[in-house]
Amino acid sequence: MSAFEELGVMPELIKGIEEMDWLLPTPVQAEAVPLILGGGDVMVAAETGSGKTGAFAVPILQVVHETVTARQQEGSNSDGPSSGPVDCRLSMDDRDVVFNVSENGLSCSAMTKGWAGGRATAGATSGRVYFEATLHNDGLCRAGWASRAAAFEIGRDKRSFGFGSTGKKSHGGAFSDYGRAFGKGDTVGCLLDMTSSQISYTVNGAPMGVAFELPAQMCGQPLYPAVALKGAQASVCFGEADLCYGPPNGFLGIADAPNSHLTSAAMEEQASTAGGVRTPSAIILEPSRDLAQQTHDAVTSLKRHLTSPALQSVLLVGGTQPKEAIRQLAGGADIVTGTPGRIMDFVESGKLVLGSVKFFVLDEADRLLDTGNQETIMKLYSRFPKAGSGVARLQVLMFSATLHSDEVKDIASRICQGATLVDLKGREAVPDTVDHVLVEVDPKADRSWLQTSPEVLTDNIHAFDRTGPAVDTPENWSEALKRLKPRVLQRLIDAYKMEQCLVFCRTNFDCDNLEKFLNGLGGGGGRWAGRRESGKENPYSCCVLAGARSTDQRREALQAFKQGEVRFLICTDVAARGLDISGLPYVINLTLPDRAEDYIHRVGRVGRAEKLGLAISLVSTVKEKVWYCSKKGYRPWERPTKKDVKGQDQGGHTIWYDEPQLLEEVEARLRQKVAAVNPDLSLPQEIANRVSAAPGSAAAYGQHKQGDTASKEVLEHMEALKPAVAELARLETLAQNFYLKRYAKRKIMSV
């Protein structure tokens, strides 16, 4: 039995794992996979490069495949959608967690400060149907009709229609006066006329008139009774026997309508599965397009051997044409990976239905929250079915290098239920396969910034300042620093004979300027993509992976770097999270990041899978003036004005960077001092002795650790495999001896 089988992974999926050369589960996979397969929410904190993607992708694929297979078998064993009576009550599944439903499904409450809601188990597809909602306290109530794709707070999106106790009707977030206000003891009747495509209401039996005309795209779609409450208690009636005021002429209580006029969530799923169109069982959120693409690719590779049925995966990210994604979703999807904004766009447009979602994954959770996605995450969460137990309930999975920030703890308390925490490394963890060194950059001592060829372009922040060899001002030394750092980078490249390195810059504009400088060193003037020079032919070949580049350009750049077509990938922090580049030997911080936590994510690109890596930081001895523009879409560096280059406290868009102070924060985070390289840029003696590497020699970076430097997990795996390896060696010797004896015997007989 393989190690992955021992975790409960199915054999078909193991074939996909083996194709990805995952010979043994990593510690995070060994911990997380069984937990996820067992059901329940899981929060995982583990260092970058530890195999987090596989830790959630493998069990999700297995559970989703089992679920889809079971649905198809149920469909094939029946003659179609159930012909039995359609039960109508408030659903225990299709609701907000804090929307409480009684056992009989006819009473509900939400004693919360915010809105919470739920839908009924049956929806109308045709005819004229009616239900009632009665408010029992002084809270707020909104009642009406909604599709299964709608938010639980009805009236807030274009998939639902509500009438509230304040005397307002609402659809698509637009509120307008309608009817009259109602309160404690009042009963609201909700009428849906599918023949005339109209929705109307009554209050205590008195008609309030037509409230909504159904939009063309909603006509014919099933609509379910829906209620939303805010600090309120209410009861509902769906059948004539219990109705307070009875249905108006021509209408039936929805529970009394013929089955031909009704549907249910189970019937919708059964019908769609039988027709080959499935809605997603898993939604995976990533903080960037690049990470979403990488995770989608991993899911696609892993699911290759899952057949009968084959699973469908869809990628939804910005910067791409949505037509192909729309076509894929229309054909059915099981797992959707994407960025929060783009996924929300598809949900609100009705192209992405969330009624079947069983898994909600926040990958790089801290980064998702850092980039301001809290509201979008909670909106998505509000639309998932969350009730039930075991495999029937929504599982929330949160993965990141750290889960200890206040933002992560807050959202976990809101969307997780009794989550199991897997904290393999914790807040202070740093990969022990990474060596950290710094290069002091002092423009006062190193005057090579005065060189003019090849030209170093800067960020125009000192366009109005006097600079030059005889000027002694903070602004001059800041400009000198900007010209000096690329030249120091060139010396490092030459000293270590680098063939592959990730170079981090602070801004997109800095990336563009460094790309031009390295292209100038290599004898070219245009972008790499136009020349297609091999990394072996040009010692400074480079490309850029940054937010300002298009999705296609970023994919092309990352692929070229991974395949060795270019040596240097220049990037912003967009590449600091989760990108998997096998055997990467070097990371260089041209500028230290704003936060020590981001330093950890940057250097985590090396030292992955037990391979050694070197992180080199260029640290200035003088302060540097940098752009800090919070005005969205504004690019003052392109054509700066005198107001632009002022500090933020003066209405401008700049701050002063103090790298020695940032270095102290990094060292506190690492819990160690970062040693400086020697004057000739060689490694400090302690590090050089450990890795047997120095400028001009064949460095060990990018290769596996040697000897007693192997990790505890690797040593344990090696020890466990020793008997099997010894037995294989014995059998190989027997086989070779047997062959040689037979061969020798045939030779003798032939003579």
C-alpha cells in the first residue's frame, strides 16, 4: 500500500499524483488530507512550498468525484425526477447558518444585528402560487421569491424579489416605496403569477398591487418562497389548511399546487446531472490571477485519471475574455478556481450557480484579506448552502503560510464551525533550507552610479531635484541609490554565474526599468518575447511578472522562466505568494518589502522541496524616496508634477524608505541576524563551508541538501524505505545472476 493510499486517497487519483512526481505525501498533506476527507472545517498554517495545493486539491477531487458518481447512479436508477409529492417547508440546508428553522420547517428566527435568510424546499415553475409570512416581534422582515442562485438576503441581487416591513420593495439592491409598512402580528401574502410574469403582495389579506414584472431572463426559471429576518421571529404557511387569509382567487398555496407546477433543489440537481450539466461542488479562491492559474493547472493534472464521470474544472480570473468561461460553465463545472472579484461577477450575473457547493477554499488566506476581499468573501459565503452534517454540509478550508493575523482570525470566526487547526510551522516559521545574506549598497562610497552606459532609468521621483557628483542632499543620494542598485545586481549575477533567479522590485515601474537595464546589458533593446533569446545565449535574459502586465504576458513570462528560456524573472510581490518554481536557486530583493511577512513569502520561492536556496537582499545605507500612490489608476511616475513628488502629509504621493529599519524587522521575524557578503561578494565563511559554494564555483543552491542537513521527515522516509530498497537490490542481483548463468550455458552449448 502506498503512502497516499494510507491517507485514504483512491487509486485512480494516486495515478495523477504519481504523474506529478509526488512520491510521498508532505507533512502538511499527511495531516490535512485525512481531515478533509473526514469532513469538517480545516485551517492549515504551513510554510510556503510545503505542498498546500495538493493538501486540499487531492481530497476535494476525491469527494467531488464520489458525489458526482453517486448522483449519476441515482439518476440512472430512476425514471426521471421524482413523481411523488413535493414537500414544501423552510429548508434546513438552503439558508444562512444563523437563520434558525424549526423542526417542522414552518417557523424561523434570526436574532442578529444583520440580515439572515433562507428559502423553501419547493419552488414554482409555472401556474399561480401563494404563501404567507407572519411577523411575531418588533424585528424586521422581508418576504418574497428567489432563485437558488440568489443571496439569502432577498432583494439585494437580481435573482430575488422582496417586500419588507418598512414598506419598501426591493430587487437588485434597489429599494422603492410599495404598499404599506407592517409589523408585529401582521401577515404578508406573497403571490407569484408565472402566467403573467408578475409578483404582488397582500398585507393581512388586503392587496398591495403588482410589485414586480419578472425580467425576461427570469421568466420560466424556478422561484422559491424566501424570507429574510433581522432581529426577528416569524412563521410561514404554504398550504391552504394553515393559511391565515387564504389564497386570492385563481391562486393556490404552493404546497397545494400540482407537482407539474413545482420543483425542488434535489429535482433541479437530478435533472441537470441527467442532462450532463453540473453546477460546482467546490469554489477555490486565490489572491492573484497567477496563483489561480497555477492551482487550476494542478487540479487539471490531478483529475486526469478520474473517469466515468470525468470532472470539469473552470478558471475564472480577470484580464481574460469571459466568453470561454461562460461556455464552459454552461456545459457543466465541478470545481471553479479564480479570483474573488471575477467569481463574484459571474455569480451576480447568474452564470455561476452556487447551490451545490460543498467546499469553499481560501488559499493564501492572509493575502486574500490583505488585498481587501473581506466583503466579497462574505457575500460569496452567504450564498452557499451551509446546513447539514458530515459530507452534506459546507466545508470551509483555509490555507496559508500564516493564519495568525487578526484579520484571518476574525473571518475564520465568521465562516468556520469548529475548525481543526493544523499548524506545522506557526507564525515564526522560516524554511531552514534558505540562507539569508545582504549586500550593503552605499552610493557615497561606491561611485559607479555615475556611469552612463548602459543607462539606468529611474522612477522620475527626483525630476525636480538637483542631483550630481558634487551634490550632498538626501534627494541626491536617493537618486544615486536608484542608479547604483541595478549595477550591484549585475555584479552579483556575474559573481555567482546565475542561470536562474527571481528578482523582486517594489513597483511595476521599477520592474519595467530593470528589464530595460538587463536587456541593455544583453545587447538588446526590446522585450524578451520579441527576441526569444535562450537563457544560455544571453547571460542577462529576463522577463517581467507584475500586475501591470496582461494575463497572457504573465503566463508567457512564467512559462519561459520555468522552461529556462530566460534566466531572470523580475516581479513585484504579486509573485511572492504560492508560485511553484522547481529547484529555484536564488532570490534577490532589489528593494526590501514594506513588511517582514512579505519577505518570508518572497524568499519562500527558494528552499522548496528540501532544496537549498539563497536569498540576497540589497540594503541601502541611505534613505530612499519612493512612490506611494493610493489613488487608484493614477500613475504620477509617468509625468510627475511638483505636487506629486511631495510627501503624503503634503498632499503628494511619496514616502521615504529606511531599509536598515526594515532589515531590523526582517531579522526580528527570522530570529537571526542576516550576514553581509564579503567585499568580493563571496558568501560569509560559515555559509560557504556549509554549502561548499562560492562565486566562480558550482553552487549547491537549487540542489537537495546533503548529508546530515536532511530534514527529519526526509530521514524518517529514508529509514522506512531501507528494507524495501535492500530487498530490491537482492532481487536485482538474483535476476542478473540468473540471466548471466543462462546466457553462459547457451554459449557453451552453441560451441
